[in-house]
Amino acid sequence: MPRIDREAGPAITVAAAPAALALLLRRPRTAALLGLVPLAVGAFFRDPDRTPDHRAVPVDDVLAPADGKVMYAGPGQDGVAPEGEWQQVSIFLSAFDVHINRAPYGGRVTEVVERPGKWLAAYKHESAHLNERSDITVEREVDGRLRRVHFRQIVGLMARRVVTRVGPGDELATGQRVGLMKFGSRMDVFVPEECDLLVATGERVVAGESVIARWPRTAPVPA
């Protein structure tokens, strides 16, 4: 059975209150039915192990940071991508997906910016810049060249809170847990143009497992 994230505690307590009240009122059947609600809430906070929890990820691979469906893969969208030339992968998480978020690429966290905002449906284009969100940038030097990946946690119509557990100066491994979003949301990943995108719109991805982009293989240095 997968572990349950610590954020589940308060939510499960609230969800269990109606069942507890039904028991006090001696309505066992109603209590049994309502008892399914905290179980469902607990399942939302499930935190299964993934490949990066057991072994290192190849240095050129960029992984999906969340479970869900790719709603866009292509050039960085105007008004969505950070300033500069980027490629973008946007992933929509339904309420039934695992909501633990993972770092798409390892490196040193150079910036974390949390922005307040609205709670529009996460599949809408404008949610990327109008909704509450957390922007994270990581940098990593490989073969003398600096690589930068930017990713963004975005709340949705049901998700009303972003939990980000990393800060500037942290060293992350690719696929490491970085936080979660509560009850349906979206994640955007931005990689440089030199990377090859390996997913397409409509595909499903798994956090920490699916390779969504890859840097060109670096030629080995002659002996």
C-alpha cells in the first residue's frame, strides 16, 4: 500500500466528521456509507514510490513532474512560458490522479516564486498566468554547460492550494518529490529549444517515470 502524504491528516479528519456524527446518532448504515468519504480523501494523498526513489535518472532525461494527461506539447506559448525561447509541456491532473509532484530535472534551485491568483479550470489557457501558482527554476552544469529547467505548479477549479517543499539553494535529484497540489490541477514544464520533446498532446504520463524531453546526447570525451 502506498504511503499517504502528511497533508492528508486535516482533510481526512474533516471528511470523517459526518460519519462520526452518524455513529453518535446510531445510524450505522449511514455511518458506513459516509465512512467511504475519508477513505477517498486519503486515496487522493497517496504517494507511491517511483523509479527515481530507487536509482539515479540519466543526466539527459527530463521526467514528467505529475501524473496526468498532456494538454499541450510544443513551443512555449505566449503569456504562459517564461521570457526567452522555450519548449513547453503542460499536464492536466484530474482529481483521480496522484497529486504528489516531482522535479522534472535535477539541479540547484535558483528561484521559487509563489503567486496568488484565481481558481479557473486548470485546462483553460489563461489559468497558467491567472491562477494561484508556484514557479520553480533549477540549474545544473553538465559537461561545462549550464542547463536550466523551469516548472510551475498551478491550482485549478477544485485545487485551492499549492504545497511547495523546496526553496532557493536546495539541491534536487531528477524525480525527487517537491510538493503537491490539492484536488485537481496542472503542471507546466519549460525546457530549452535544444531538447527533444518526447510526448504529444493527448498522451498520459506518469510522474517520475515518463520521459517527456531529452537533451541531445553529449559526445564522449576522447581518452
